[in-house]
Amino acid sequence: MSDVDSEEEEEEEEVEETKLSIGEYEGERNADGERHGVGKAVFPNGDVYEGSYQHGHRHGEGLYKFQNRARYRGKYLNDKKHGNGMFNYPDGSVYEGEWFEDERHGDGTYIYSNGDSYTGSWFKNKRHGKGVYTYKECGACHIGFWQDGQLHGGGEIQHTALRYQGFFKNGRPLGKGKFVFDVGCELNGEYVIQKQETFYEEEDAIENLPTKWKPSKLTMLTLWDPNADGES
């Protein structure tokens, strides 16, 4: 075998290794040979991207189809989902809204696989800020403020013929609140932590204990202020 033949085989092997690592691409390139403009890429794992590139990175509008049948259509910035876009997950759930560096971040709507939905603010993939969570099966909804994916602060639970207005902590009602009935009256009271005989050393463990409704008085309807200091 000549040196020339050996060099040609080495070059072919390098090309094959490159294809295996970055997949195949058809589309526009710039003067430096980078993916730049509109193109289509098929990756070694079966994923497919069709859309805009800038200097070798997904940048602008694009459609990414995952081999597990998930797909994302929307904005990209330096290979990351960034801006407005819609993500269809393998389990049938869908998120449509704002993204920041590959995370749900900003305003958006998530429809879960069981039909429940959340519309509101997101922070690093979690419900965070003002939003509304609606349960498909019973029609009830949680309206209020969220922190790290849980109801936290002033909020309201609406259900058929009644609603609860009060304060929440770590996803559960805690402190002063009231049940408002469609017949024109309200039951005031507070949710208190149920005392346990077990000794808990950690404060977090105490805060996560179940709460119990403690009614105080039944009155006519009054205006509720979610910004009032009602936590116990």
C-alpha cells in the first residue's frame, strides 16, 4: 500500500467519525464552512432539526424533532430554546410560552397529560409568580402566587358553589382565611398545623405537617384583600 493510499483512507475515516459525532446536514453555510442560514440536520441518535443556524449553532426559528416523539417549535439562541416556543412532550403534555436558556421561564401555559393546566409565570422550569392552575376532572382552580412550583402567599381555590380565600405556604393552606358560599355568606377561620406527638428536630419537618381548618364565625360577605397580612 502506498503512502497516498494510506492518507486517503485516514481522511475517509476522519470524515466518517465526524458524521457519527455531528450527524448529517443539508443547508446553507457561510464562507468558513459553518452551518449558517436555513438547513436540516439529522443527528446520530435519530433527532432531526430543521430551521435557522448562525455560525454553527441553532439560532432563530426552528423545529426540533426528538426520536422519542417529543418536539419543539420556536426560538433558539446559541443551540438553546430561548424566546417563545411550544414543546410537545412524549406523555402528551404541552407547554407553550417563554423560554430562557432551555428552561420554561417567563409567561406560559402548560397542559398536563391528565388534562390539568397551568397558566402564569415560570422561573427555571417551575411555577413561580402569579398563575392559575385548573383541574380538568372537577373543574376547580387555584388562583394566586406560586413559589418553587407550589402555592405560596395569598391565593384562592374556586369550586362549584364555594371558594376558599386565604394564605398558602409550601402548597397548603396555612393561616387566616375564609370559605365563601354562593348563598351569600362566608365562614371565617384559619388553618393551623396539627400537633404531633412525634418530636421533630428540623423546622422544615414541622412546616410540612398537615394543617387543619379551625372555624371562628359565620358572617355576611365582606371584601377580601389578598395582600393583607393574614399569616399566623
